[in-house]
Amino acid sequence: MARYSFRLPDIGEGIAEAEIVAWHVKIGERVEEDAQLADMMTDKATVEMESPVSGIVVELAGEVGDLIPIGSTLAVIETDGDGDVEAPPADTPVEQEILAETPGAEEISVAEVAAPAPVAAPAPAPAPTPVAAADHEKPVLASPAVRARAKDLGVDLGQVQAEGDRIRHADLDAFLRYSGGQGYHAPGASRARADEPIKVIGMRRKIAENMAASKRAIPHFTYVEEMDVTALEAMRADLNANRGGRPKLTMLPFLIVAICRTIPQFPMINARYDDEAGVVTRYGAVHLGMATQTDAGLMVPVIRDAQDKNVWQLASEITRLAEAARTGKAKVEELTGGTLTVTSLGPLGGIATTPVINRPEVAIIGPNKIVERPVFDGDDIRRAKLMNLSISCDHRVVDGWDAASYVQALKKLVETPVLLFAD
């Protein structure tokens, strides 16, 4: 028998440690070569660790939620053949034999193995408690209607104080108001649930760390503007009616086209700020992050070179990346390198949002839900589809005037959608 020590490999440039988000094996279980050992998370990407050998798992590095340094031992596997043997220290042959046969036995000393554990004497049975004879209680007097109501409310009429010779509805009301309603549970009311402590690990911990760092380091400001998307929605409906085998268009591809067309005039929006180096990099290409809700939490897959794609290509890429994020199949390169982010809650978008910047980016754009309202058009009133658009910016890099001017440029394209397709 030999022991193979599997060390956590370098799973990304500049990564010093990774978090255990799931174990697929237990100590004492057999694992086959290339079978999954664990899922490790770093920078919002989950990487599957596979066993390089077959054998019995005798050691695991930690529990779910623990951070493991790159290069440290993730698991020790006892193999049938040769391998990198790392025998545990043993003072005597007896102890060595115990360690070899007992998984996790390195925590047990020879003395503890040799000496049987003391057996505690059984506790004496408690003396029976005398039960006092029940006092004679007068029967509860109440009408059938009061009794039926009390039963529906879950109220014991024996606890209700009557003002007269019998319990009436007024007495029941007073009990519910002033006595705290002991034993009362209204039909359809919620019941208190047990407290549920949840360990913050994996994606949720990454989100918490990134959002906290963003709010600590970045002086946010948010600008909101209303846009009339009536013409754009009509154009979108026409295109969808004639799309053939192409993907169905949502509002997002049109908005992305508008974002990319206005970026050259406002390069400070499409940038990243390196706090430590004191350098702002304004990017020529738009690598657009797309906030996506998954079962594990919020992920931000990136549409590469969004400025080079039309609405149909963007729709396909949005669908592909969202599916990859939700199924955990997104690659590391698809989750990093964004220069600007869009976050949309779709029909849940609300009236206005104040999105948190995806650091080290300097801006994030949030379209809100579309509502129909009457608007003045000269002296006439017409029905219009309106949408608020929010932008949060890093005030160290982007001035309020720049943000407002950028959104006004977006507004012009959105409200005159034919310009989206004009050269």
C-alpha cells in the first residue's frame, strides 16, 4: 500500500487559494481515477477536481467553506501501486498499524486505543412526582356559535374570562385583544419557523466579499432617466414576427447596441480602475458583463466584443451565457474581464434601481420595467411605453455631467430606434 498526496493545482493566473464548495467523496470511500473529488471555487468560477489515481480516501483537507492554498494537500489517497508516499509519523509499530487501518486515526493515541473508555454508571431514575387532584371546575357555558368560532380560532374557552354567566363573542374578542391570544392561531396565518443558521460559503461568500469591497472602496452615485420605448417596442415586435429561425429578441440586445454605439463619445464609462496602481484603463472594446441570477447566486458572464455583434448575435450570446451560468458550465474566461456591466430584473425591474458597481469596473447600467402611461404629445395625449434607466458610476472616475450626458445619448438612440441600425 502507498499513499498518494494530491495537491491543489494552479487553477488560475494570480490565484493564491480556492474555496471548497463541495466534496464528492468521504474518508474511507473508494475513488476511481478521473472521478470527481471536489468542487473548488475561485473568482466566481467553480472548478472540478478529479482524482489522478484510484484508491481509498484516507484524508481530506477541510470542510465545505474552507479556503485551501494552491499547492497544499487537498486529499490523500491510499493506492495499491506506487505513488508519492507520505506515511504519517509513527512512534511505534503498533501505532503505525493502527494509523494504517483506521481512517482519521492520527488523532487517536496508542494509550487511547489500548485503554477502554470508562463506562458511566446509569443515572438513578427520577422519583415519581405526585400529582395533585384536579380541582372541580365549573362547566364552560357558551352558545354554539361562540363555541364554533373559538374552535375555528384555536382558542380554549376554558382560558376565556366571561363577564356574565356565559362566554359571549365580546368576551372572546377581549381575550384575543388583551390576553395575547394564548393558543390562538388564526386560519391562514403564518406560524413561526425554527431559526436556520446558514453558512456563507461558495458563490454567496464571493458575492458578499465583492459587494462589500465595492461599497467600501467606491463612492457611488446613481443617475436615473425616463425613456419612451414605444417605437422600440413596436420595432422589436415586428422583428420577432419575422425572425424565422433566429432567437426571439428581448429589450436587452437593443440596449446593448445603444450602449456600444455611445461608448466612443464617453470612453470614461467603459473602463476599469486599478486602485493600488492609481491607473484608469479605458477600453476600446466593450466586454459587457451581464448580471445573471442562478440558484447559487448572482453571476456575471461576459459578452466579448459586444460592439461587433448585431441584435440577433447578441440575443444568441445572451441565451448561451445565461444557460452556462445557471448550469454551472461557464468557463473562467467567460466570467472575467468585463469592462462594463448591465443588470436587468426584467418585469421585476421596479421603478428605479441603484445597482452596485462590479469592481474594478467604474459603471453599471440598469434598465427597469416598462410601464404604459398617458403622456402629453404637444396638445394631444397618447398612450406610451415608458422605461426608467439607471446608471451607477464611480465618482472618482466619472463625473455626474459625464454620466448624465451619456444617458441622454442613450436616450436618443432608444427613443429613435432606427438610428441603432444606421451607419
